[in-house]
Amino acid sequence: MFGRKNVVIPKEYEQFNNFPAEKEKLLCIGASTTECKHRVETKLDGSNKALKLYYPKNRGAKVMKYWLPMFGINDSSSANQVISEWIEVNDYYGVISSEDEDKVVREITRTCQKNAYKETDLLASAEKIKTYGAFDLERLGYIVRVCFSLDLLSEQQAWDFLEQLWVQAEMHFDNWDDYMVSFINGQEGLKTNWYSDTLASYLELKKDTSSLLNRYQL
């Protein structure tokens, strides 16, 4: 009686978010963060496959007013500038400390056990991946979606940015587990838990045989 009403995505959003494979694969970048963060914002599942995110009621206005300005994004011009510069300066060679390496292993083990997911492959990736370049790649994959959905980027700009992110991910990582470990490295290195559910969302997507991360490989 007093439960939260289910949010229904308008049909035009579902129709729009239907892409050919060459575009759909680009949505792998940011998929895990989009799934967890947009769920927090809207209580919606499945947003990882979307370029155009649906914001019910005044949620979009709040994201525009309070969240995007944290990155220096206030309008279309700043969105394009911030994302372009962020892609250009992203660090793919810096490494985390040995102390943070231990934290990454604990985070992987804890989250995998909590989500009934075998941690062997992720721990193997953690043994070799010490860089943190995927942290910004993954965040940008979500930020590009947000900016497009709030009319700060054109559709073509959004796809162009996502393609740049995909090229960098393909260049620096052999597979999605390596990519995700690099993301976790960045999370631990920056001492932030704002994106802490991204790993859990990643595990959900990996368990779903029809997910983007299983359909498209780096």
C-alpha cells in the first residue's frame, strides 16, 4: 500500500536505445557504473544498455544542478571541453601502492563472495594489473551518457566520445576482468567509495549471459 511505485520507462526511450552491434559494443564502457549509479538515481534496472537514460520527474534537474558541476560541467560547452580534456590526459601507466594492492584483493574477494561469484579470474587479473586507467574510462562512459541524456551533448558527440573510450580500453586491457581490476585500483587509490557498487554491478552483468560484457570482448 505504501511501497514505492514502479518506474516505467517511456516506450520512446526503449525504441531509441536499440543500436546495431558496432554502436552497442561501445556501451560496454561505463556499463557497470551506469547500472549501479542510475539505479541509485532512478530505481531502474537495465540502464547499462542505454545511451539515452530516463530520468523520472525532477531527477535530471538535480543531476544537472548538483552532480555534474562537481566535474566542472555546467552546460554543453563545458561538457564537451571537460570530457575531451579528461580523455586526453587520462593516466594509463601510473600504479597503485602495495597497500592499495592488498585492499583491492580484499575488495574483490569480499564482493565476489557476497555475490556468489567465483573470484579466481579477477584475482588473477589483480596479480598483473596495477594501473588505474580504467577508473576514468568507466566513469567517463557513464558521464557521457548523462550529458547526452540531459541534452549537453549531441548523439554524434556521445558516440564519438564512447568510441574514443573503447579504443583506449582495447589498447590497454586484454579483457574485461583486467579492465575492472584497473577500475578498482583507481577507486582504492583515490580512497573513494562513491562508485563502490560498480564491482557488484559488474559481477551481475558477467553472470548474465546476454549482457553487453558477455556479447562483446575487448
